[in-house]
Amino acid sequence: MSETYRNRSGNAVLLKDDVGRARPTYYDLPHEGHAYGRSEPADVEGAREVTMHWAAHVPRPRLGPDCQDFKKLNRSAAKSGVRNARDLSEFRRGSDFKLTTAGPAGVLPKVIPSDVIPSFSYGQKSRPSTPIAHVVGNQYGTEMEEALDVQYRLLEERQKMQSKTIIKLTKASKANISEARLRRRDMEEPPEPKEPFKLTKFKKITSKLGYPASIRKSSSMPTLQRLPPEMPFEELEVTAAELDLAEE
């Protein structure tokens, strides 16, 4: 008996399986691409509708005077001898037991704001949500760049209006200038010479060494010419080149 005949026979006993494979079926099944089961239509309410739309809770209406009091109705039916559901249905057609609302027992409940204003919300107000669209769109960065451009433009116009160049001095240059002014003042107005230090017992003792009149005045003293008066140092304008020389 050939393998082809066994597979076509439809007999479960004659079918032979291969090593590592399942035994072929003896039922007449559709082709391999066939999908089994019932195809369900797509759900109208998907994940997007569930997450993006909020359905508010609608409470059921409260029991009012138009509703039937089933406790009284059933109690009256039992007293009237109703035994089954058919007799109870006939009894309900001819009976009317309205629901009476019971009065409050004890202290009346307190009135809260939501009872008066239904839209009243409790809790502490939180901060407003972050404007993600402005953050992603780099709106804050653009505004900052525009503000910096305006600031630099005003600074440039202010510098153009100032004709005189202002040089900012460092601590070292300021110290050199002050020392130079002190030296110039000492040259123009020399201070009084200080008395040399002597012990008290030697202050009133005079010199005992004498010189001849011929050598008291030296003939080799140079003849110094008096220089013309100069402007005071405070009135001089300090230039950048003089500052560089003062620093050197």
C-alpha cells in the first residue's frame, strides 16, 4: 500500500506520520491560508476614544412619590393570600402603594458648597500646565535671542554717542600713576629735610674739626640752569601709551 493511498484513504489507522512531524489529518480541511472562526466587526470605541474622552457619571434618579413601595405591596399581597407570580401581577394591577419619603432622623445634615453650587470643586489649586507646544517650538529661546539683539543694539548706539574713549585702569596701573604723581610732587616741592637722629647727650655738642677757607667751597660744583615751570601732573591727560610706559 503506497503512502499516497494511505493519505487519501481518510482512515486514521492507515495514516503514517514522519519522524519529528505530526500525523496528517484525515479530515477534508480548507486550504492553508483559510482563517477559522467568526470575524467580528471593529469596535467603534477604540483606545483613542477611551483615553481622550471622559464620560461623566450620570446618577440614577432618586426615588420620589411617583414610585411604588414594593415592601408595602408585597406585604399586602401576602396578607391577601397571593401564592404565585400570576396572582401577584393581577394584584399589582389593582393596587397602588405610593412611596412616602421618611423624614430625617436626628440632626439635619449640614449644607456643603457642592449642594448649593454643583460645579464647586474642593482641594488646593495646582499650578497651570506646562505649555509643551512653546517648549517644543523653541518659543522661549527665540524671545531670549530677540531680547539680546535689542540689548546689544542699544549698547552699540550708546557707545557711538560717546566721542571720548574711556580706558578702564587696572589696580596695578592706578598704583603706578599714583606713585608717579607722588614722585613729581616731591621733585617740585621737596619736603623739609629731616634732622638726623642723634642721641640727646650729643645734640648740643658742636664739631671740633675745622677747614681752611680755601677748601670750604668747592670749585668743581656744576652750574645748574633753572628749568622753566611745568604744568602740574594732575592737569595732564593720561594716554594709553603713557600707561604702557608706566606699567613697564
